[in-house]
Amino acid sequence: MPIRSTVIAANSAKKQPTLAQLRAFVAVAESLHFRDAAAAIGMSQPALSGAVSALEETLGVQLVERTTRKVLLSAAGERLAVRARVVLEAVGELLEEAEAVRAPFTGVLRLGVIPTVAPYLLPTVLRLVRGAYPELDLQVYEEQTSSLVDGLAAGRLDLLLLAVPLGVQGVVELPLFDEDFVLVMPDDHWLAGREDIPREALRDLHLLLLDEGHCLRDQALDVCREAGREDGGPVTTTAAGLSTLVQLVAGGLGVTLLPRTAVQVEAGRNPALVTGYFADPAPSRRVALVMRAGAARGEEFAEFAGALRGALEGLPVRML
């Protein structure tokens, strides 16, 4: 037998690591704590410890240094943890591909949504899924944009519903609509009810914005800069959500910008608030579904985007 064939045959006869062992090891490598690692992957601590020990025996190297106070990776463990993650990611891609060849719109769809979109569009999304795709197991995750993008890249999420453009490589944006921003203010404000507010009016208004990390805050600041507002102008950041922001406006602390889809829910039933509309072209944002480039379910997601555009007809937006 040729030497190469002999080596391959010998290697194939060796005991192979299991996926459970690799998952246990990667969990320990990420948390450096057996209890936390076991909780993260839904395994008992003794079973996880046994899986790591079995992997060490299979590979013939010590991966973890165990002490009474902490867990450390050995030099070999640090190197092999990288390889183990690659293997698990490849297996995940294999499972995703296998799921994609089944009937479309079945199985799990993990949808990430930003907080400034979720309350206003999710009712429509849920009605669409219940009515048109009853076999789809929709799971919704409300997070800020950066967390959602990271989750999409890591495979934790399948599809995102958020404001674009993201300026991120490796994703495909499926635009749904553009919507204008409106100015929300107390009912006695000098701009109350106007439909021709120039953008320049934003230069001197006491503007209330969301906290750092919200893309709507960044979009509002971009609008203000385009209007000629200095970065050091009077901007107060005191709210983590639009509902709180609007209540601050109702209390007379300032004015704020809302996307049109949020106005009815957040300000429509409060008599202390009025809206004002900007002169054309009004500042706006674009909302889209976003998926990974080359996603196994890409055709399915594109079809879903088309169905969602139809379901959103009637909103105060410009469909794309």
C-alpha cells in the first residue's frame, strides 16, 4: 500500500471528536467558566466537563488548565479553539442549507428589528406571517442596529428589519419604503401645525434625541447638520425610547423628530402634542429587510420582502 494511503487509513481508524465535545470546548473557551459554559449550551456541568475531558483524550492534548479558582486555556487549547469554531460554523451552514431545500416558509425565521421600527411595523409583519405563512416559526429579537448586524453576521439572526443604508459588507438590502420625519412639539409651539417648515428651523430648536446607539439619533443629527445646525447646538439626550421622548416633549422640554410611522402610536392621542411637516424635500429614512449575501434562503427572503411591501400599503410612506 502506498505510504500516503497507509497514513490516511491509519488516521481514519482513530477516534473522531463529536460535535457535542466541540460545542462544550468552545463554550468553555468563550466563557472560561464551566458553570457558565454549561448554562450557555444547555448542558449539565458534569456532562460538559466530561465532554471536554473526552475531547482532550481523543486529541491527545490538554486543552484546559483547571484550578480551584479559574479556568485557563492551554497554548494548545487557544490554537484548537479557533479550529473548533470553524468546524461548528461549517456544520451550522450545512444545517442551514439542508433546511433551505425543504419547503419555503417553514421552520424557524429569526427576525431582528430595531426599537424605532418594531412597535409600528411588527403588527403588520405578524398578521402577514399568520395569514400567508402559517408554517413559519417567526422569532423576533428587538435590538439596536449594531447588535443586529453582529447577530446576522454570526448566524444568530436570519433577517433584519431596520433603517438603511448600513454601509456594511456581506449583506444584501431589500428596500421596503421611504418615510419622512415630522417635527413633534407642544401645542403652543410657534411651529405647531405648519406644513412648510424649512429645515433651517432645526438650527435653533431645543431638540430632544434618543440615547447613543440608536440609529434614529444618528439620522436626526445628520438632518440637523444638513440644515446647518452646529454640533454644539442645544441637544438634550435623556430618553432610551420614543415613548419617553414624546412624553418629554409633551412636558414642554423641547421638540423632537419622529418617523411618520411612529406618529399615530406615540403622539396621535395626546392633545398636548401637535406635529409639523417639513417643506419638500422633507428629511426621510429608508426601511429595508437585510439578509446575508449568499444566504441559503435568499429567494425566500426576497419573496417575503415583496409580500411585506404589499401588506404595508396604506401607511404614510413611499413604497419602493
